[in-house]
Amino acid sequence: MINTYKRAIYPGTFDPITNGHLDIIQRACTMFDEIIVAVAQSEEKKPMFSLEERIDMIHEATQTFPKVKAIGFNTLLVDLSDKLNANIIIRGLRAVSDFEYELQMGYANSSLKKELETIYLMPSLEHAFISSSVVRSLLKFDGKIDHLVPPEALKIIKKEK
């Protein structure tokens, strides 16, 4: 019997989760049976929020999405895909500048595991300019971010400030 259950991994640092990320997650839920939002520990990027805070933000922002689970990881993505028995990776593309990097990563992952497929989704136009780095930049100067992040994440961000 062929297994038709489709589990996909949406990896990233999510420092913090944005409305653009949430847009990608919502649309991925229409395509897959389960979405694992895999939060990279990513010490080399020196995240503003701890791994636990980032996972909490995703849990809170996706609590009405029964198909979504959030986990932390600190391994190669191909190793995580083996552990989770998931051969589909979801990546978001906002602009042409994202494309070259994402294409390289997709090819690198495929060279390590042939069965791994990367699917690229563009956020809706109203979210195309949003990035975690824009949110972090605004936070440094107490800028307004409530239109850029899910309300559940905003509560955690304000509590941590």
C-alpha cells in the first residue's frame, strides 16, 4: 500500500515569525497533511530571541492550525528530514535576491539526499516586503511592528523587551 500522507518541513530561524511566514504556513496547510515548522538554533546568526521563545511564538501564532507542529533543530536539514520521515522542504521566496541562495541550498540538499524535494512559495503581495531582519531592525529603535508579526508573537516580543 502506498503511503499518501504528505509531511513537509518549513525550516528557518523565525527570529521572529512574521506575517509573511504565517502566510506561507497557511498556504502550505492546503497542500500537505502536516507541516513541521523547524526552528534552527542558528547560533552563528546570533538570534535576537532564544530558540524556546521562537518556538513559543510559532506555537502561539499557529494554534488554530491543527496540521502545524513547531520543533527546534540543530542538525543538517537532510538529517532532520530522515528523522521526521519527510522528503518535502518548503521555502519562501520574497524577491529575486532570495532566489539564488534558496536555489543553491535546494541543490545542496538534493545532492545529499536525492529524494528531498524543495518547494518554493511566494508570500502574498502584502507580505512580500516583510522579513525577520526588518522586524529586528525596527525593534532596536522601538519601531511599530504590529502590522508585521502575528498578534500572538507580538505579545511574546513585548513581554521579552
